Amino acid sequence: MSPEGKGAALARLIEALPPERREQVFTHTSWAPDRSSSYERLEFLGDSVLELAIARALYDRFPDSSEGRLAKIRAHVVSRQSCAAVARELGLGATLVARAQDVPQPELRRISLSRNVLAALLEAHRSSGGAATVLSFVPDDVRSYGRIVRDDRGDLVAIVEAADASDEVLSVREANSSIYVFRAEALWPALDDLTPANAQGELYLTDAVRAIAGAGSIQLTSHGASRSRRSSSSPPTGSTSSSPSTAGSPPWRRSPVRASSAST
């Protein structure tokens, strides 16, 4: 069966759902009368069913593949990115939004952006195999945000709070969103080593990011307009103590330590 045929078959299955089940499938928690009425519980069940179905299909289709190879293929097929691509092909997002009665458009846009950003961040973290992943962005007004400091290869070396930054660091427009994903075994030792060596005399989570970056196992995922580039070949100077700053859609750029950036 062609990819188009498979998509059409899946669309027919969705259309054939009983009305009460279809209503729950396309009910977001933001407008559900209670969480159990939304698609969350079905999502939990669906993830398990999808993994089992894909595992069985791969087992039959690739009889000579090792367990490790099959696991990698399954992880790709059931990833958020792959599922999102199928959802876009079937127009499921538009169907979901069409059922959002009495929900303001700004709220619908916020829901869409939040889910896309977090899904892409988690996928970037899983695929990189790194100890930590940091989400950065380029705001219209960067003044109060911690700055992303990169080395001459474009790799993350530190996040510097505005209060601790030099004028050169303050000229950087790429900001810290304070959204991170960590591997626990890398985070706990870094937290144990934190010291309040900064203008506020506080312990900064972003100093743990700096420590993990120094170990060469961190990924930076950027969202927004084009990233600012320093004209100097050396990284900006200034204190590298930092604090969490307060805070989509493509383009996403992922920049693992000691690796070049790539658009996703």
C-alpha cells in the first residue's frame, strides 16, 4: 500500500470512531470540563498500543535485524517528530482547533506553540544522547534575560545572568529560556558543586549547566529569529555565574558541544 493509501486508511479509521470516543480524542485539557474528559488518558493508552504494533511489524519485516537495531527503528517511528508529521498530513491539528469552542485565538496559539516547543526540545534531547539540553531564544527585548555565551565554534559554554554580565556579554541577543532537560546522573553532581559566587549571592541552576557543558555533554536548542553572531573570534568576557531567567515553530537549530549546528 502506498504512503498516500496508508494515510487515507488511517483517516478512515479516525472517521469511523464512535462519536463519543471521537469527541474525547479531539478534546484538549484547556477546554475539557475535567482532565479525564480530554485525550490525555487515551494518549497514555495509545502510546503503549503504538509501540506494541510497531514492534510486531518490525519483528516480522526484519527477521535478520538485532534487538538493538529494531529498538532504534521503533524509537524513530514512534517519536514525537514522526507522529507529528503524520498528524500534519491528516490535518489533525486543524480538527482539534475546530472543536475548541469559546477558546480565544491567542490561547489556541499559545497551546500550539507550547506543545511544539516542548515536544521538539524533548526529541532533541533524546536524539542527542547528551547529559543536558538547553532551550534558547531571541526575544524582542533581551535586557533582563540571562545570555547564552558560546565559544568560537558556536558551542554553549555558559549562561550569564544580566546582573553578572559584562557589556560584551550584554550585547548578545540570544537569551536563556530557563527551560532545560537533564539526565539525573549528570545533574545531581553538578548541583552538589554549586556555590553562590555571583552578584545576588544565590545558587544558580545555570551554573550546573555550565559545569555540564564543561564536561562536553550538552546540547543547545534554539528557537526564534537568527542567532546573534559575535564578531570576535574569542568568547565574550565577564563572569560566567548565572541565574535562571524568566521566560514553536521552526526554525530549530541544535548545536551539540564539539559539533556543528544543524537545522531540524
